[in-house]
Amino acid sequence: MAKKIRFVGIDYGQCYMAPATLRNPRMFGDIAKMVGKQEMIPVWVDRMRRLKEKYKSYSGIKEGHKDEILSYVLDGDQAAMDIFNDKEQELLGLAPGAGEFTVWLAEEKGIKPSIISELKKTLGPVGSDIISRFLVNKGMVKHFKYFITPQGKMDLATGEQFPEYRGTSKEDGTLYDLLMKDLAAEGITSEECCIIGDKWSTDIIPPKQRGWTTIQYTGHIHMGSCASTDYYAKDWFEVKAIMETLV
Amino acid sequence: MADKKYVLIKWKDGWQEVIGVEGDTIDLNKYFVIERVEYYGRLVFDRPKGEYPGMVVLDRAPLELEKVALVGGDGDKVLKQTSTYREGPRLEYNYELEKGSGNFYGEVVESVKKVLVDKGISAKELLAKAEPERSKEIGKLARAANILGGKSQADLIGFMEELLRKL
């Protein structure tokens, strides 16, 4: 009989977090109205679209080039940028069923999941980066154990940081290798680990190569089927149904 | 650098257009089409007999509208979705504008009054300020009272000046 899952890792972008409501016309429309520059709405939307073409994806902009939203898109309007940062948090939502799943897993099953996500900026205190701030704002942070990134691992309850994760990568698997060492110290083996994510190259293939159970989240980005995927879920209600058989 | 370059575009039905682009444009890069459901609300107004109806298009979360009120009109109207109507690819969500029990305009007036008190300034003092300071301060007051210009800041300032004059 397969061992029961004791460690659950969750990818953040387009997986736990749903950006569907974060649309440029809404975002820049609200900002322009708040700073009284309604005539700039189409200009800012157009520039944001151009910026996306430069960096290929919105996450690419957010992770490494957010300063250009201020300098290029918003003409250096710091008040507008401050609103952007607040609105970004406000308009990002939990993926359908993600909150219910997290509470169930943590409270009923006693497994606090960990966020395993790319983060380009240096890790600061809990709530200072976009991901842990999202967890705080959505009231979910207390149900999570660690925030694990190539910038370091952080205990979300205490804020303690483990810098040895700096320089690791999800894609080349070094982050998972180090994580396995940590988990081994807690007596957790690879067969007792599960990850939920949407990208093969970072969330599915490297963990599967290390013996993890993999759930491919298809609710936002559906990359198609993958030989390294054990289960597919289009929302977190389906993730919960799968997890009920694993824990 | 030339001020502008031009791109020529031809459709399959023979339609041709020219569009000006940046003068430093080097080459075509790519073309892509996005298919996505978009929602646009259309708020329609009665006008005097013989005039065409008034209309404003709302593109901010149109399905989440709660209530509307024409200032100086018949009070609040709450929206109740009553039916949908499909015509080809177009789907309409139709609402009834039911008389509401609240006083939306009154709520805004009260919010403005509260902010004036918090800021320690009277409506008269604010209206007596010279431009552009006056519009700037009125804009700040409105934002603090949670009311924004939907289409232009001039609409907001105009509305606020009218409101402040009545206080």
C-alpha cells in the first residue's frame, strides 16, 4: 500500500492565485480614476500591453521589471504606482476552492502545505513580498508552513529564514533536492510528498523525477497531458477530492 | 529619425487601411488575436420627447453594478436581473431598475460632509479657492469621500461643485 502523503507543496502563480480578475482596463481604469487622470486609461493600458510584449508575460514583468510599470507605463507617477501595488493585491483572487482546500488540509488533516514558488526579489519579512502578502491578505497564511523559493525558505509562522535555498531552482531540481534533505530530517520520504502546480518544467517533471506525487492544476493554464503527471485537477475542489484519497 | 512610419493592412474582403507607428520601427514582429468574453454595461436615459435617448457605457465590472441614481431624479434604482436574450453570439443580461429604499445621493453628501469636518474646512472656503488649487482640493475631497470621476475628472469636479454649493 502506498504511503500516505505528509508534505504538500503548492505553486503560487496561476495555480493557488487566480489572476482572472486582474485585467488591465480594470486595473488602470481604477488607478486613473483615483488620481484624476481618466484620459490616461487607454494610454496606460496600451503601454502595459507593450511592456508585456517586451517581457513575454505579466509574471515576467512583475518578477523582475516592476520598476518599468512606474517609469514607462505610469510616467513616474508614484501615487499611481502605490495604488497599483494595492490594487494588485485586491484584484488577485484565490483560485476556485483553494481556500476551502487549504483550511481542510491544515485543520482537518493536520497537514500545513507549503508554497513552492519562483521569487526573483530578495526575501524579506512575512508580508513584504507579493506572495506572502497575498497569503496574509487572504487570511490564509496561518494555514501554511513554509514559503520555499530560490531566494530562501521562510517559516511563515515565525518569519525565520533559511538562506541555504538561495540560488536553487525549481526547474533544475536543486530546490527539491535541498527540500528533500530537510524533509528527511523530519522523517518524510519522497513518496510522502505531493505537489500541485501548473507548469511541467518547474512543478511536475522535477518533483516526479524525485518520486513525488504530482497534481497538474489546469484551472488557469492547461499545458496538456504530461507523462510525469499523476492527477489532473481543473479547480481546487477536484484537488481536494484527489487529496482525500492520498492523505 | 522619421517622425512616423506607416503600416499597411489588408483584409480578406479587400478592405485596406494605413496606421501610423513609431518612426523608429524596424520590422514587423508578430500578430495575435485574443478571444475573451468582455462585458459592457449600457445605462440608458430618457430625454425630452424628440431627443434621442442618452447612454453611458460602463466597462468596470458591469455585472457587479448594485444601484444607480440620477442626481435630482427619482431617487435610487437597484438592479435586478430579470432575463437574458441571445441573438447570435450576443448575449444580453437585462435588468429591471427597481425603486430602492436608500438615498445614494444623500449617502454621498454625508460622506463629503464628514470629510470636510475631518479636514477642518468648509464648503464655502473650498469653493473660494483659486484654480487650479480649487479643483485639486475638490478632487482630493471627493476621493476621500469615496467618489471618483467615471469618465473624466471634469465631471467629478462639476458634480462636487454643485454639491458643495448646496451645503
